[in-house]
Amino acid sequence: FQPKVLAGKRVLITAGPTFEAIDPVRGITNLSSGKMGYAVARAAREAGAEVVLVSGPTALATPHGVRRQEVQSAQQMHDAVMAALNGQHVFIGVAAVADWRVTNASAHKMKKQDGAAPPQLEFAQNTDILAAVAATTSVSGWPYCVGFAAESENLVEFGAVKREKKGIPLLVGNIGPHTFGQDDNTVILFDEDGHTVLPRADKLTLARQLVSEIAKRIDRSLLT
Ligand code: C5P
């Protein structure tokens, strides 16, 4: 049983990897399974929220009662998030968004030719969706923004710095480089007061704890 700590709240979540096309049949992606983002969506729904999940390509089923919008590229994810942002109380960026997109993608399948030089890809940096959402909160105070960080070293130090850099009240750090695709995770929550470790558990358990930590912080900020 989950208490309905987010009843009446609207929550927007990104999850999964993105896919950056090289040509119509090829692209660049990453090893995010989407499991953590989908677990957070499920936990937020269980907690009574109205949940929109903007998801890159994954093999996962949509959690019960969650509205899912599928996207491929980081740009599509950014546009879908911005279009859905109005009226959201919480934004949780769990997606592993590609840092770069290919600017010279081919409209047709590239052909391999004997003796020809391989294609040269060119890249441009993608917009940081989380930072863009966080930058909108100065007007109404909403949405409460939560980010994720997967660092392979010095997480405690980098986590605090990343939270400030992104301009968000809460950052969730994954411990260890091997969380992609796994069912278990250990996470550290960074907020303005410091950091708290949530011990190793399955992703749904951690997602439920995260949802209750978010609800606590929202309630606290509404009181002050
Ligand atoms: O900067 P870094 O990629 O480590 O930050 C990770 C956090 O920022 C995650 O919450 C991720 O969803 C979000 N992010 C984003 N858009 C990007 C890059 C990261 O929303 N282009």
C-alpha cells in the first residue's frame, strides 16, 4: 500500500535512452533500459499523481494509469516536454539524453562502397532539457525539478556541483558505473541541506522512496 502523497499533483517524467539518427536505418543510442524512469512513473501514479511519461525507445510496458508519449531523438524529447510543461507540479528527468546529435544525417541509407572512405559524422550539442525546464520555474515556482546523475567516480562531490549547475532543488545520484539495465540501484539524494544515501534496493522500492522524498519537500516548500 502506498499513501497518496502526490494526490492532485501532475508529474512529468522523461525516461529511457534517446536515439540520434545517422540515416533512416542507423543511429546512436545508449544503454539506458528505462527501468528507473518507468519505476518512478509507476510510483508517482501509485501516489495519486497524474503522470505523463515522455519516453525514448524501450522494451518496457507502460505503467498502469500513466500517459506515455514516445519519442526518439533528444530534440523530440525536448519538444514533447516543453509542450506538456504547462500546469505540471513536478518534473523528473530520468532519461539518458544524448549529449550530441548528428547534424549531417543522411536522408537515404548510406551505402558502403569498396575502397571509399567511411562517412564522417558531424555533431552538435543537444539542449539540456532538465536545465531548460528548471529555468522556467522562476515564474511560478513550479514545477519542482528533479534530476538524475550517473557518475562513475567522486559522486558525492560531483552530485552537489551538478545540482547547483542544473539549478534544481533535488538531484538523484546513481552509485557505480553499472546501473544501466540492472534491477537494483544505490542512490544518493542531493538537496540544499546536503546528501542522504538510500541503501541498495530494487528500482521500484527506490522510486517509491524518491516519490515520498519529493512529496515531503513540496509540502515543506508550500508551508514556508
Ligand atoms: O549533465 P548530465 O547528462 O549528467 O545530467 C543528467 C541529468 O540531466 C538527467 O536528469 C538527465 O535526464 C538530464 N538531461 C537532460 N537533457 C540533456 C542532458 C541531460 O534533461 N540534454
